Amino acid sequence: MPRLIAIGTAVPEYEVKQEEVRAFAKKLFGPSFQNIDRFLTVFENAAIDRRKFCKPREWFERNHSFAEKNQAYVESAIALGEKAIRSCLDKAGIGPEQIDHLFFVSTTGMSTPSIDAHLINRLQMSGSMKRTPIWGLGCAGGVAGLARAYEYTKAFPEANVLLLAVECCGLTFRNRDQSKSNLIATSLFVDGAAAVLVAGDQAAGCFSEAGPEILDSQSMMWPHSLDVMGWDVEDDGLKVVFSRDIPALVRARVRPVVDAFLLRHELDLSNIGTFIMHTGGRKVLEAYTEAFHTEKEKLKMSYEVLRDYGNMSSATVLFVLEKTVTQGGWTGTNGLMAAMGPGFSLEMVLLKWEPNLPNLSISGRLVAENEKMKEEVK
């Protein structure tokens, strides 16, 4: 099976405490909301301590054109993407020239040539390397991108595949938008990038880091739900769209899809050791806990990433994945990754940590697995 080898993450330099953002929002939205303090409770309820942005707080106090915001996105996405990729490949012990395919996921800006093309040049990757830029999946993009990397390494088991998710949600902020959706978005969204290396069974490389196997993936899109979340394109940028009904939709619709997905592997939710869920917000995580009838502890990593980073759209769940893998202690257990996004859609990936297999090279691990099978036959 394809295996997750290493993960690298990156965040920008400008850190802002949640109470600072609350004060900023009170000043900006106060004239448009009666009893503004009642609405500002979303900042305390978000369960976020701090966030990091590509621009300082003063930048958000001024109006910016779509062109200005998008140029800032291109520059920031390239910088964050390079940092995340270098971190990932350094952990894996391989060079950029050894990557066979790069999947790039983003939703918060546009670029042609796409950001991956810029990074291939900066990192001096192979000119014959394949690349697939994916746009528009929103918060579901991290899990969907990992699923595409998994599927590619199933088809081409000798490949080293890199997934990069970059989002600059903060740069989409429109300070002339006085809607409640924009106020709530101000309490949640932020910038970040994550890179994941996935290797096929026959991939070359003696990897110093090795994580779980990727067993399967599945997508689900519910009809007649296009207005649940997404972006509307306005003259001054991307206007956030998300429904207050998302937690209720999680409770009502997710469990049957997850049960059917796990049943394909003769598993159920009791067989899942850890849930690697996109941090859509505290209420969304609570809805997952209720839908799965599980304890909050199994979503611990998601809550910690929400607290320390906020919602980075597609990249966020990969931060949760990194924290989960780094903690360790999952030997012999399964993990479920999931994220919801525009469409309205759900993306899932099933992981498996092998019991008692050392961090060998891919070829060495195949030998170990063959020896294990021989012993079982005897």
C-alpha cells in the first residue's frame, strides 16, 4: 500500500492574539450591528488562542483591490509553499529532484502559471515531473489532495508524490463587507501551508521518516447544497459564503457515509483509534463527536490545531495529520481523516499504522512484510 512518509508545515510571520482580532472586529463591525458585543462572543466561542497572517494587522484596516490581494496571495503562497516543501523533504531525506508528481491544492487566490510551476523553478525540481494544480475544493482540499496522491501511487507504485496545500484565507478579507458571515469568518480564518510526501510500494529512497499506510479514500457530494459554503467573486475580492447549518448537516448526514466507507474494510467507528478532522470550528468538531458517539479525546489533535492556528482551509487537516503522526503511539490502529467543503461535499481517507514494523526503506519494508507473511503461512 502507498505510505505517508513525511509532512512539513509553514505559517507566516505576523501573529495576532484572538483578543486583538476581537477588538479589531468591534471597531470595524460596530456601526453595522446593534448590540455588537453579543455578536462578538463568536471570538471566545471559536476556541482559538492565536493566528498567523501574511500581512500585519494594519494592512486589514485599509481597502485593497482584488488585484492587490491576489498579488499578495501569489507572493505569500510561493514563500509558504517553498518552506513547507523543504521541511517535508528534509524530514524524508530526499531532494526535490526525486519527486515524480506534485499535486497543488488551493482556493484563496489565482495564478497562471499556477503556484506549483513557480515552485518547480525555485526548488529546481525535474523538468519532466508531472503536476496537477487543483482549485476550488475549499476546506475539503487537503483530504481530497491526499486521496489523489494515494490513487496516483496505486497506479504508479514506483512514484514519490508530493501534495502541497496552501491557503491565504486572511488575504480574502473585505473590510467593506459588513455581513454576519464576514464577521464570523474574521473569528476563524488564517493563512498556512502543508506538504505531504506519499511513496508507492516500489518507490526509491531510504526514508528516515515513515508514517501510516493509506488504505482507501472516498468522496461524497450531496445534491442541491451548492449554497452551503464557498466564495462569491466581488469587485474587491472573494466574499465568504458558509451556512450556519453546517454543524447540523454534520450530525444528520456524515455518519451513514462514514459507516459505509469503513464497512468496505470490515471496520466500524469502534476500530478507529484517532480522528483526523478538519478544524472547521469548535461547533463543527463538537458535531463530529456527537455524530460518531465518541469522546472528545479522539479529536484532541484537531482541537489543538484549532486553538494554535485557527482555520487554514485545505491546509488545516494536514496540520492535524502532522501533529497526530508526530505524537506516535498509534501502532496497530486505524485513523480516519475527513473534511467537508464546497459542493456540499465530504472527503475521507483511511489510514493504518502497521503493527511493529520499523522505519525501514520502502524496499526494506517490503522484505519485512514478505518475511512476516511467510511466518504466518508456516
